[in-house]
Amino acid sequence: MSHQSEHTADEAAIQQLFQAQTDAWAAGDAKAYAALFTEDADYIAFDGVNQKGHAAIIASHKPLFEKYLKGSRLTGQLVDLNFLAPNVAMGHAIGSIIDAGRSTPKPERLSSQTLIAIKENGKWRFRAFHNTRVRPIGNGLRGLIPWVVADMAWGLLGPKS
């Protein structure tokens, strides 16, 4: 985390915003979750789809919270936070989803996120969120094979242009 003393209160506010994101997810509340983002937010999910703005964030998270990831919760932490301007901060986080009934996340759910927070009218909200699954390609064939298989499957079964 940044240790610039002039930003101590803002760092705490952004940490609270990050925690509120976790809390809204655990509550399964798509509207509360979306409210943590600006109206024009760019929310890029792990699958690469940009859910632009509140309505899209709500529409994509409502079925997750009601069906596919019902009862799940987020775990994670901001590992770096830098102020790009007095009212703009960029953070990096590592996190995961813990499925309902589990006490630990599945390793394949580990994600790295980049977040841009902006302060408007004295309140911090996220303007951009980019979530990427951690899939190192190193480790020889052990790391390469999942990438190749996933690309082949996507080529065969994914949408056609």
C-alpha cells in the first residue's frame, strides 16, 4: 500500500469501499454491489466482458447472486494502492470467490484485479474494475497445457463471428 501520509484518510476510505464490495457480494445484493461503482463504470469480469454502468452490473450480478453463485462470498485484499491524482487512485487486489458450503476458495478461482477509484463530492467509488484469473503460463507443460486446451475448446465451442 502507498504510505503517503497526506492520503491516509483516503486510503482508509478506499479500503472501506473494497470491504463494502465484499459485504454486498456476501449479502447477494446486486443493487448495493453496483452502487459502489460510478454510473459510467467499466466493470470487466473474469470472462473479459465489459459490464458498462450500474444497470449492466446489476443485470450480470443478479443471476449470479440468485442462482449460480448463491451463498458465495468474496475473499481478498488490496495489495497496492497509488494515487494518480488527488481524487484518483489505482489499486491492485488479489481475491477469490468462496462457494457456498466451503471454507476456502478453489485454487482455480484466484483472481488479480485492477481497480480505479475516484472521489466525487467527497465520496470514493470505483470507476473501473478489471478482474483476471491467475493462470501463469510458466512451469513447462504443466502450465502450458491448460492454456492450449482452453483455447482449443473456445475455438471449437465459443461463439462464431
